[in-house]
Amino acid sequence: MEMSIAAGRLVIACHECDLLHRIHPLRDGERATCSRCGAGLWAKKRDSFEHTILLTVTSLILFVLANVFPFMTFELHGRVQTSHLSTGVVEFFDRGMWELGLLVLAASILFPALKILGMLYVLVPLEMNRRPWKAAPVFRMVAQCQTWAMMDVYLLGVIVAVIKLADLATLVPGVAIYSFGALILTLAAADSTLDPHAVWEKMEDLP
Ligand SMILES: [Zn+2]
């Protein structure tokens, strides 16, 4: 769906039949439908800012827990080894496999951090009716990175490794692995409560 704002009114093209509509800004919970084919143009989500900020702050707390606490404890022949979320990255770099190290670093740490911080950077000031510096490019970046899609692949890899190791060593999941799993869910939920149209609209309204 293409949209732009002209003279305080939204111009939206129907994604089904391409008919252009000029609509007034919607109230929470209101829906706009195409006058030709009846397809939904835009349904404004209720309390989208509050819900998204709350879920993102929760994600930030889970992200910190996932990075600070042990991810997994291995016990093999009486030797106990504790690993953290960053351990895998360090191992790859130590063995010269820097491409894999970078990939894991991006999927498990960098992208989630960028997403969480970018989201808060844009949404919190907007909620207080202030427009943050460079809000548009930051929000475009945030809206484009579907981080949880990469994070669940990472978690799946960990689970497969754990199943393979389970016969050899005693494994105890740490606080971080649960936090990481919950983080995937809260980020996905934040994506679904986020109403990008409402964010663009609010950015345009503020000086
Ligand atoms: Zn239509």
C-alpha cells in the first residue's frame, strides 16, 4: 500500500484495485475501506503507541537478562562449563570462522539491540509529542528489520545442538535461554501492535 500525506489528508492507494483515496486521519479503532472494491485500506490499532512501547521496554529487559546471565551449563566428566549468548560468537572468531561469527553476532545481539533501541528512540518522544532527530530514517530501519525471524532460527540451532549433546553431557538451561525465547515472543508481539501508518502520521503532524 502506497501512501503520502497531502494538505493534512492521507492519500492511500487500495492494495487490491489501486483506486486512490483521500481520507481524514483515523481515530483509534476506526477502519477505512475502499469505496470501489471494499478492501480494507487502513485499520488504526487501538492504543498502538502505549502497547508497543510497553512490549519494547519488556524486550529491552529480556535482552539484558539474555546477555548477562548464563545461557547453558554443560557438565562432562565432572568438568563444568558455563556458556553465555556471546560465547558462540567468541568461539567462531577464535577459530577464524569470522563470517559465521558475524552472522551469529548480527542475528542474536546486534539486530535485536538495533530494533529495540530504534523503536524506543522513535516511539517514546512521539508519544510525548516531540519529534526525535532523524526520526524518519531510524523508523524506516526499525520497520524493515524483522529480527525475530532470524532469532528463532538461531534458537532452533541451539536446540538442535543441545539434543545432539544431551547424550554426551549433562546440560542445564540458564536464565538467558528462557529470556531469549521470551524476547522472540515480545518482539513479535511489538511488531503486531505497531501501527506504522499512525507513526508516520504523527511524525508529519509534529514540527
Ligand atoms: Zn479497492
